[in-house]
Amino acid sequence: MGNLLYIVAVILIIVWAIGFFAYSTGGIIHILLVIAIIAIIIRLLQGRRAL
């Protein structure tokens, strides 16, 4: 489950980067970035608990 969350976060960051540099879609791109950052933070916190 954690691995899937990490993959989704990376995909969201890539989509955000493409949208940020190639298109001007406004708030949707920034929402994707926020979701990706939250997913990465959750992944990091879960990884630290496992140790």
C-alpha cells in the first residue's frame, strides 16, 4: 500500500510539472501539487513508524 502511495505521489508531481510549464490551467495544477506533497509526507511518516 505504501509503495502505491509513493507511485501516485510521483505521478502527481510529474503531472504538476508538465502542467505548470506547458499549460496554464490555474488552480487544478496547484491542487495536484498539494495532494502529491501530502502523499509524500504520509509516506515518510509511515516509513519512520515502521523503523
